[in-house]
Amino acid sequence: MLEKVRKLLAKAEDPACTPAEAEALTAKAAELIAKYGVDQALLAARDPARDPVIDRLIDVPAPYAADKAGLLVGVAIPLRCRTVRLSRPGSIAVHLFGFSSDVARAELLYTSLLVQAAHGLAATPVPWGQHPAAFRRSWLTGFAAAISKRLRETESVASSGVPSMALVLADRSGTVERRRDEAYPAARLARPRRLSGDGGASGYAAGTAADLGGGAPVAARTRDALR
């Protein structure tokens, strides 16, 4: 099913794809990837060994590392992963915890969305009088907020008609949170960020239209995505 998602969204990412075609491909891809998550959760409830809890450290390099990390968190949380952000000299890393199938979904989406965000920023002129970096940070924040909202809605629809699904997902979430807390018993919530740019609305609109998926493995595409 994930391979179907990759093929759908490779078409949607093609510059020759019309907005209407991309929107249709996006809707289908979001539906498939949510259904995949539900199917894997149900199968793992019968056979836990098929979908173990794993963790993965993802480096998020500059520029705009904090904003790209925010996008990763915005993707991961609705897909039932948990995250810890680690500050490093010159970059940020996000430690991702989740069941193997959910981590795969989060990486797939994050990879594609970084590329789409780069395209969106390149096509969005900085308004006169705005500081370019401040505008782009706020744009990325708006983009991440729209993506997170869409994923929460899609995941809710996919699981709503499955008997006992709420209990299965609650149990999985608790297992992942315990794994994260064991690894980082002293982790704290990050302070809210203060952004001065006015790009939030534009970024949110771009996130509303973004394609929810991607193609190549995360390591192959994230490093230069927002250069």
C-alpha cells in the first residue's frame, strides 16, 4: 500500500500536474496511508511481533532547522508517533518513537512535505518590508499547522468505523509514550516560539493544498530540501 502511495504522489509532485489533478491524488494518497495505519494496528493487535516499537534519530540541518523540525513533529504526532527535539551545534535532531509502521508513514510524509515546502517557498515572494527569514519561518509554521490538522482529520475518519479501534490505538499510544519516557525521563516541553513574520496565512494555504506523501527515503532528500 505504501508503494501505491509513493506512485500516486510521485505523479502529484510532477510540475506538469495540474492543481485539480494534484488535489485528487492527494486525497487518494491520504486515504490510503491512513487505512494502512489502521490495518497495521489491527494486525499487530493479534501478532505484536509483526510491528514492534522502534526509534529513529532524524537530523534536521539548517537553514530553518527549528521550522523543519516543527513540520516533522506536526506530521509525526497525528500518526501516533512521539518525538523529542534535541538541539545540536548548527542543527537540530528529532528523536522519533513509534510502531514501525507509523514511523514509516511519518518518514514518508515528512520527506515529501519538505520538498513541497521548498517549492512553495520558492514560489512565494517575500512582501515588501518583510524580513525574508522571518517571513519564511512564519510561512513554514503555517504550512506545518495545516498539514497537522489535515492528518488528524484523515486519521480520525480512517479509524472511526472500526470496532474497538479506539482501544487499540490508545494501547499503542501508551506503549510508545512509555518507550519515549524511558529514553528521556527528564524531557521537558519546549517553550512556545515567537515569530515576527507575516507568512503564516500563506504557508497555511500551501499546507492545505500539499500532497500528503513522497518517494525517496528520508535521508536522500531532506538535507538539501530547503537550501
